[in-house]
Amino acid sequence: MLDKILYADSGTGHTQEMLKILLDIPAFKNSEINILHVIPPQVSADALAEKWEEGGKILSEIVKNVNIDPSKVATILKQGDPKDTVCNTAQEINADLILMGSRGLKRLESFLENSVSQYVFQLSDRPMLLVKDDIYVRKIKKVMLALDKSESSSYALEMALYLLRDYREAELYLVRVNPDMNADLELSTAEMEQNPILAPALQQAKRMGISAKCIVKGGKPAQQICKLADDNNIDLLLLGSPDRRPSIAKNLVDLDRLLGTSLSDYVRVNANCPVLLVRK
């Protein structure tokens, strides 16, 4: 499930730290790491040569800093628009996960400032792990999975169980936010574990020897998910992110989508921990 990881270098933030942390998790022990650095189009041959050499040094430095087994890493240096290049490279190598940094820009600001992560998030069909520049990246011990009735939520559960199946240091928080329930209502542990959406997931986790607990809250899902992540000091948040584009428009940029009105877009921007958005 995680055979090929595409690490898209932005030169900023904490994505290198996140990559180091991931490589300590058993699920990633056999993964091939593809490190991509993109050179913007240059106006002259001399400028291109200079940027090409600089890009090669950046890739070598990342491999050195992260201390990756050379047999499990491939470096990719390309020229072009970073947004399109990341998406195209993910397709070319058939990446199982894209890891990249994010400035955490909001909606219109993100669109107007030509955010690479926003563009890739909206147009790629690959799972993405986004690490905002202004958050503190910690060793993964508390993983939160927000569940609902959607197909993408089921894929997120598969991913969470795969990530934690042999990783005994982590605890899985299974979360259901019900918009029809009063936000102030407090349920007992037994009531939360019997929630029809969480109960099957809890049983799967237990069968795999994964430590798990359930949380059921009412209120606005996007805001509550971010609040629960903060309240429980979550190190990694997983969320199903459905691909809402009709097949005829796969290659078209929809302005409404780029303005970011979805629950997953809200969480991507506002969560104070790395966010893994799962698609399949």
C-alpha cells in the first residue's frame, strides 16, 4: 500500500523531519522514497545550468539529512511549473503517497498566491500528507482518524490500520462528529464504542492488536475535528477526502474547488498537526 512515496521538496518547513519520522514506522520500512525537486523555467541557458547544479546539491543534501538507505531512494530533478510537475510525477511513478509542505493559506488567498500544495491537493488522485510550515512535527504516537459513512472514509481506515499494524508505540483515536448531535452532549465510553460507524473500526483495530479509543461529539464536523486534534495532542490526523470532480473534468481546474469549500480543505488549512488526506 505504501511502496512508493513521492517527497516533493519545497525547501521550507518541516517536511524533512516528517519524512524521518515516517521512516521509523514499520509500514514504511520497504518503501521506495522518490525525492523530487523542481526548477522553475529559466530565461537563459546559463541560469538553467546554475539552477540545475543547485537542484542536484539540494537533492543530495536531503538524502544526507534524512539518512535514507541509498538502495531505497531515487532523486528526481525536473524543470517546469511545480504544481503540474508534482501531479505528473506522482502519476508517472504511480506514487502511493505524496508528502509535501504547505503554507496553510486559506481559500482565496491560497488561489491568488498560486499555492502548489492547494493545486496538488485539489487535482491529484493520490493520498497526500501535508505538513504546514508553522507546525511542530513530533514523533507519531497519537493518530486520529475522522470517520463518516463515505467511501473515502473507508479508505482512510484501511490506511490507518496499515500504518499502525506493527507499530505498537502509537494509539489510534477513532472519531465521529455527528452534526445532528448537540455539541455539549457527553457520551459514556460504552456509548461511544457502540457508535455504528466507530464500532466496526474499533473491532478491526483490536483484531490487529492496535490500541484504539473512540470519541463521538456533536457540532460542525470540520471545526470539531480540528478542536479534537488540539485537545488530544494528536501527532497525525487522517481524513477521507473524496474526489468530487466528474470524470469529464479531470483535467480542468474548477474555481469553486480551488477556493476550498470542503471539510477536508478546512482541516488541511486549520489543523495544527500533519494531515493525511486519503483518496483512492
